[in-house]
Amino acid sequence: MNSYELLGKEFKCKYCGEIHRVSVRFIKKGKIEEISEVLKYILQKDKIFVLSDNITWEVAGEKIKEKLKNVAAVSSMVLHPEGEKRVTAKEEYLREIEKKIFDEKLIITVGTGTITDLGKLVGDKYNISVLSFPTAASMNGYTSGVAAYIKGGVKFTVSVKPADGVFMDYEIIKNAPVELTKAGFADSLAKSFANADWKTSSIITGESFCPLPYKIVSEAERKYKDKGKLLLRKDEKLIENLMEGLNLGGISMLIAGKSSPASGGEHLISHFLDMYAHQYKREIFAYHGLQVACGIYISSLLYEKIKNLDMREIKERIARTKNDYSKEYEKLGKIFPSSKRLLKKEFEKKVGLLKILREKLPEKWDKIKKEVSGMVYSPQEIKLIFKNASIPFLLKDIGVSENLILDNITLSRFIRGRLTILDIAGETGILRDFIKEYMEEK
């Protein structure tokens, strides 16, 4: 399957029968000096806004502005960290950008996750085209139709108009800090677990599911998932394959029309940590993808624990667990006092889904095991993949305290109104017993 043939197209899916749209029109590679040539693929280009942060401005932003000055009216904005070491995707920065936007027709985002998401959010709000210029193979948002940011202390993932296109200079991407590349490598491996969560939710709730996103990313990651040692050497071919996998991960979200193919329970673990860091004005624990790596390993352990249960055990376990979540809501409110009102909506949505889960899970269990178990990697496979790439996969190894690990694993499932493996483990009582074992792992 040549997934890039789907760019800029609308098509009827042979797998699910639905109409899918991939509105990203092009993905090009070349040298940064050729960026003016890329503008021919974008209709509105006479007034350009170059968005970067203090790091990516020096890496590429300033050069892009200089290269475009002769072909368009170019303005720029460099975001600087406010009370943190690095710029993160927060609503405070969005307000700063919006004050600088006037009648620009194109935003060029020069950076990684934060700059890309902030640029897409502004582009979507003001109907401005976006060209994404990645400076590292660190995440899949360059091609996606979603953006993540912190608003009111809560990590939101919202639908946005995707970038018109992506232009990549692999010399810049290859020379990015290796920790960023490791983050992208880890984030890309979330897809099997995210799709498994999405498939499970579709069986229980009846929400639509399409296997095409999973097929796309699985095909791509086979080229790099077992080559983590090459990543550490900044092997150019491996980084190109990884970047392709990340771009296809973004496209998989466009096909689905939501973030489900790329974000499941493993991402909630990371979002919880981001919210905690924001709430208590401390630095993030690790780059997004490295936090997700810890969530991936947790998901792999939980899928391993449930795979041998039968329908009778599921029914008995659900009967033994409570379905009053008032203590969880109060605990969330204590941890995130400034976000309690915003969290309430997602919490209430989740409780409604848990009611359906408790009712439907026993009768759907055999179908879930049959259709989902083969989608995910085992804990042993995940450990080997991450060890080869020197990626930490335990929360304690990225500086998370025991108390916060406990809160994260038990409560992160309530910050988003979607079903994941965390909910199955929680409603069957597995999560409670699992935490002690997890804490003891070395």
C-alpha cells in the first residue's frame, strides 16, 4: 500500500465502507534552501507568518524567513519559555500568537509538537493555511487533524484543520537531539495499543472502527521498530523510515476523523503527567513520546493480564468491583484543584461509558479477545524494543514518585471520556492488584 497516494484525496474505504478524506495535500523532502519552491503547492502564500520557539528559530526559523523575503511579505514570531525551560503547548502562548496575527495567509510552523500544535490551532481558528516544517522526528502531529494543548490546567486534544503540507529537510531532522528522536520512536509504537483500545471500544459501544489506520501504521513501523540501536547512531535511513511512520500516523488520524488510532490509554498516562507539571508549575517529566513509552509498557502489561480471563471470570470480577466513582472525582479535584470544573464534563462522560462497559463486557469478551489480542505487543517485546533504543519504560525512571505513580495509574482514565484498557482493568479489579507488582518492577 502506497499511503502517500491518499494525500489530498477523498475515497470510499474498502475496509469499512465509509468515505475518508485526507486533506494534507503534499509531503515533500528537500533542503531548507528550497523552501520557496514548496510554496507553489500552496495557493495562498503572499503574506507569511513564520512561527518558531527560541531553539527552532536558530535551527531553521531565521533561515526560512530570510529565504522567503524575496517572494512574499514575511513576519515572524519567536516564542520564549515563560516560567519553564522549554515552550509547551499552553493557552497562554496561543493568546500571544493571536495578538501578532493580522492578515497573513500562511503560517509556517518551524519546530516539533508544541509549535506545530499551536500553529494549527491558530490556523484553524482564523482559517489560515499551515505549512509544517519539522525540526525533529519527534511526533505524528505534522500531518494530523488534531492538536493538543493545556487549557485551564486540562490537557485537551481537539480537532483542527490539518497542515496543507509538510516539508522536511532530513539533514536538520537527523541532527536533532537524540532524545527527541527517541520520543518520536516511542510515540509511534503507541499505535498498536491505541488501535486495540479503539477496537475494544467499538465492540462495546458500537462506535465506528476502521482497520485501515492500523494497517497503515503497522506496515510502516515494521521498517524501524526493531532497529533502536541504529536510532542512537542517528542512522539516516532509520530516521527517514521513522519520519514516514510518524507522518502516516498523522494520516491515520485524518482517515479516522479523530485521534483514536494514535492515542489510547497509554497517552492518558502522559497527559496526566503534563497536567500535573502544569498544575504545580514544575518542568515536564520527559518529552511527550518518552512519557508515552511508560504508558505503552503499562498497557502491554494490562493486556497481558487480561488475555487469559474467560467470560465467567470477567462477569464475576465486575460484580465484585464498585461502581461509585465519587472518591475518584474528589481525588482528581484535590490533585488538580484549578481544573475541577473542566474535568467534570469528561469525568461524567467516562462514568456513562463505564456503565455500558460493565453491562456489555462479559457478553462481548470472547469477541474482544479474538479480534484485539493479536494487535498489541507483549511486555517482553516492548521491553526489548525500548532497551535497544535506550528508552526508559518505567515511570520511576523518568522521575515520577511512588504516590504520583499510584494516582496516575488509577485516575488518568477519568480525564478523558473514552474507553481504554485502563477501564477494563479498573472495572475488573485488575488495576488495583497490578499497581503493587508494577511498583516493584526493576
